[in-house]
Amino acid sequence: MNIGFIGLGRMGFSLARSLVSKGETVCVFDLNAEAAQKLEAEGARRAQNVAEACKDADIVFTMLPGPKQVLAVALGAEGIIENLPATSIYIDMSTVDVDTVDALAQAFADKGIAFGDAPVGRLAAHADKGESLFMLGIDGQHLPKVEPVFYKMGTTVYHCGKAGDGTRTKLINNMMVLCYCQINSEALVLAQSLGLDLNTTFEVLTSTTASNGQLKEKWPNKVLKGDLSPGFDLALGYKDISLASNAGASSQVALPVCDTARNVFRMALASGRVGQDTSCITDFWAELNHRPSPRLK
Ligand code: NAD
């Protein structure tokens, strides 16, 4: 199987690397040539542009920041739709909005090229270890061809339905994940302000039904030890919670917690936290309340 892989950032690099390390033939492309060069050194072929990554590919994946980049790479001049053989499959793994994924599905259906979406769940640290989860939306007839490829990048694949249903599932998933950023932050800043021992509080909160995956798995390895380097970049988090908020608006579903968390993300970005991990919301919340940053000992 020849695989094209476009977008080698925090997530795409690790996913493409898993394919290469498991012996797949992978042709990679990113505007950042350095990322592609690193994978070339590990056995990938490096394409000079999107067209080259599509040439002779059985499957092409994109893992790009958001709707704007995906639409440009997939449907733009010199894009995937102009270059992919009709027998190939194109799967977008980026997190985009419903309108974007539906536009992609329609455009590729019109061209007679199979299309699916497979946004990725779990943390960047899981992608590094080949332990990602995929929310796959594609016509069931393609599962025998594509599922084995996903199991070379991760451990779990859910077939959520037709093309577009992966994205719909991911929006709901990330709305919950990102709302927890705010809930965790309010809880931790309050716990510290009430004079509690944070280590003990943390153990209690992760051992009861208050527990959430973000708090349990991510917080102790990121903000609570002072590591704000992006696993999940704050700007991407803001994009994702905005996608959920916008989906609520267009479906006329009220999402008050989501909308509040979205505004806090915007405030944190405006305060200068561009380039930090989403867990930096906890430090932002402490700063806003003139309290020290909560840290585990
Ligand atoms: P990133 O910003 O680290 O990487 C994006 C990559 O795309 C960069 O290397 C960039 O150079 C490349 N790129 C941008 N435009 C391009 C173009 N026109 N042609 C070729 N390459 C181009 O982002 P990431 O953290 O890897 O996230 C990618 C997607 O996955 C996003 O949609 C994000 O929301 C989603 N996601 C992220 C996480 C996470 O924890 N980081 C987890 C799950 C899903």
C-alpha cells in the first residue's frame, strides 16, 4: 500500500512516523520542510508538493491545523482533488467543522473519489506511542482497506458512520474535553485558595466521580508540573471549542458552559498565552485571580 501523508505537525508527525516504523511506504509533505526531512531520515519518501504526495497513492491522509488549510490542500488549485487517482481514498484526520467536512464529502463524491474523515482522540502523548483513537466516518465498503492502516497508527478505531460523522463525533468529544479545562482550573485555584494540600486534593479528585481524563492523565504531566509546551495548542483548542459553539448556534442548541469556556480561551490567548498548551488555562485562571499557579509537589 502506498500512503500519502500531508501535515507533519505535533500530531501528524507522530502518526506518520508510526506508519513508517511499521514498514508502510509513506510519502510525506509539509510546508515545514524540516519535519518532512526528519521522516525522510527514518525511511519515508519526501514529496515537494501535494501533487507528489498523491501520485500513485492508495490512501492519502491530511492532518492540518483547521478548515482553512484543509480546504486549500484538498480542493485548491494543485490540491488533492486534482491529483488523486480515482481508485484512491482520501481521509482527513484534522479537526474541522461540519460544513467543511460536508463540502469535502460532496466535492470528492462528485469526482468519484472515496472520502472519509477520521479525527483523532486522546492526547499528543498517545500519538507519540501509537496509542491514538480514531473516530472514522466512511462508507462501510472501505473498512477492510482502511482499518488495518489505522491500527498501525493507533489502538482504537470507532466506525462512527458515513463521511462527516467522525467530525461530528469529534466536535462533541472536544467540547467536553475543553470544558473540563475550565472546570479543572476553577477547582484547582479554589482548592489552593482554601489552603488545601494540592497533592491530596488531586488524589481525591482523580479517585471519585469528579475525575476526568484531562485532570487525571494530562494535568499532572503538563501545567501542574509547570510544563506549558503545547501537546494540544491553546489556539487549536480555541478553534475546536469555537467549532462546537458554532455547531450549537447553527443547530439552535444552547451551550452555556461551552460558550463560557470559549470566551475564557479567547481571553487567555489575548493575555499572551499564544503557543501554550490548553492546560495553561489553570495558570491563566490563577493569574486572573491574583493567586499563585497551582503545582503538585
Ligand atoms: P500543528 O499546528 O502542530 O501541525 C499542523 C501542520 O500542518 C504543521 O506542521 C504545518 O506546517 C502543516 N501545514 C499547514 N498548512 C499546510 C499546507 N498548506 N500544506 C502542508 N502542510 C501544512 O497541529 P497538530 O497539533 O498536529 O494538530 C493537527 C490537527 O489535529 C488539528 O486539526 C488539531 O485540532 C487536531 N488534533 C490535535 C491534537 C493535539 O493534542 N495536538 C489531538 C487531536 C487532534
